[in-house]
Amino acid sequence: MKYYIIAGEASGDLHGSNLIKELRKLDVPATIRCWGGDKMQQAGGELVKHYRDLAFMGFAEVLMNLRTIFRNLKFCKEDILQFKPDALILIDYPGFNLRIAKWAKQQGLKIIYYISPQVWAWKENRVKAMKQCIDKMLVILPFEKKYFHDKWNWDVEYVGHPLVEEIEKFRAQGTREKFSHKPIIALLPGSRKQEIIKKLPVMLEVSKYFPDHQFIVAQAPSVEDTFYKIFTQKYPNVSSVTDKTYDLLLQAKAALVTSGTATLETALFNVPEVVCYKGSPLSYQIGKRLVKVKYISLVNLIMDKLVVKELIQHDLTEENLKHELHELIMNESRIKEIKKDYSSLKQLLTEGGNASQKAAQSIIHFLATGAT
């Protein structure tokens, strides 16, 4: 069969690559064309567009790049029509993918959505249109199945979270290079320049209060080293690694993490963390009025309680971050409590089994039988 897969971020590239590997096990002669990144390409997908050319963050940034976004949409539609896939598989990235889904439904294509847009947080009005144009929805957060069924009368399939298998696989690889003889504090400031500029300077300032610790920045492979050095070069106990986030988390004592998938990855490595978020003033004010969830980190959302501290916008200060990091390093009861909650979190995320394998099986079964 022919599959056209669209992912628009680093996390989508990771999960898309694992899905491609599992699809190829079940459908050996499959032809796969994709939007994503290096991992999807290495897994056997023919890469059309890299996610680094698609990543626009926040309301203001999206508005500034509307012309590029519409140009990408036009090109994508033309490429799909030329390829004529048996299935269109969309991975998260809702601003782009939901537009493609609506158009693709009109073309008579089979549409599978893997990793639901977070409509339970904001833009809930999208669900009616999603039901109309998505033939099969595969979700990765345990509360999403109940949410869609109870509120929208839509039976979706929970397959488990793909990060669990990815991290377990990584752990099983064995010993790696040691980054420092000092206790390590991991800094995960995000993968886009806009968010790095907002959050990394505050994270770095905290390093001067902990001279006996080595602060290591997890650099995104899509961002050049020289960009990070503008911020890091003046701090004596700060260093960086590129494309080695998991190696870093395996060795870290604590972490300062931007909101998003990284908060969940950090938890699955059992590393106590502080969640840091700071956007442009305009994006934050708009988001504050639209987002309906109690928490911004996936860890807290899934557990439905405050497991890890969130420092948001004006609360993300040098003094607050210093205090919270001290708690993660020195307060044994706090550390023990966090790790106990992490264990419960992992149990919730493995209820669906091996996510990538189950997703691939579900897709193949759906295409063969039409059963949802």
C-alpha cells in the first residue's frame, strides 16, 4: 500500500519514524511519502518537507508567516494528489493537518489521525469537523478515549503512549559517555528559536547559585550551535550537547524543562523537574483566554494533579526557579513524592500496550476491513 504521512514537529518525527518501522513489518512492500524529519527519513519514508521549515510557534508568529503556511498547504495538496495514497496518516500538528484532513475527505481519501489535537485544552469546536473528516482516530493519552466518547459520542482508540517504548528501548542500549563528574542539571529549553530566546536566559542565570553542579543544555539538532553560544558562553558551569537529550536525562539529577512533550520524557526518565513556560506577551495573553486546562504540562494533565511545579510567564523568574531547583536537589521527601507519582504515570501510559505497534496494526486492519 501507499501511505502519505504528515508530521510537523520533532516529536511527530520521532513517533512517525516508529510508526513507519511498524508499518513496514506488516506491509513490507509499502511505499511511504512523508513530511517530517530525519528520523522518518531514516525509517524509510521519502521525505518531502522537513519540519524545521514548518515550525511557527504562538499566535503572533503564525500571523507573521501566513503566506508561507498557505504556500505549504497548496504544495502539500498537489503532492498528495500526485502520489495517490491508499491512506493519509496525520500526526498531531493540528493547525496544518486539520486543514489537510478536511480537503482530503473531499478527495475521497482514507484519513487516519494518530495523536489527537489537544481539543480538550482549547479549540474544542474543532471536534465536530474532526468527526466528519477523520475515518480513524488513534489517541495516546488515557483520558482522551473517555473525553471523546462521553462528550462527543465518538469512539476513538487508545493505543498507549509511544514515548514509553522509545525510552525503554533507549535504556536497554547500555552504558554511554559520561558528560560530567559533577551532578548534572539538564536544561531543555525547547526546539524552536522563539521559545529558546524566552526561556533559556532565565534557566542559565540559575546556574550561578549551584556552582557544584554542571548545567547542560540539550540543543535541538535543527538549531545551530552558534545560536546557543550567544546565551551560554558567559557561564562557567554550563555546557551543551546536541541531539543527545535522552543521554542527558539518563544522567541528570534534576531538570528545567519547557512545556510540551519534554515534560513527559523527563518524567519517564524519572528525573525531578520544574516546568518552565514563557511566550511573547501577545501570544500569552491570547492563550490565557482560550486555553481551558488546569495545567500546562502533560505530566500534571495526565495525573490530574500538580505533580511537578509549573512556572508560567511572569512566575518564571530567576528567584522562583532557584527556589524550585533547590527543592528538587535537597528536599528528599519532595523527590520521593515526585518519583512515586512518576511510577503511577508510567502505569497509565502503558495500558494500551506498545503504541507504535498497536497503531500500525490498527491502521492495517482498518484499511483491510474498514472497521473502526
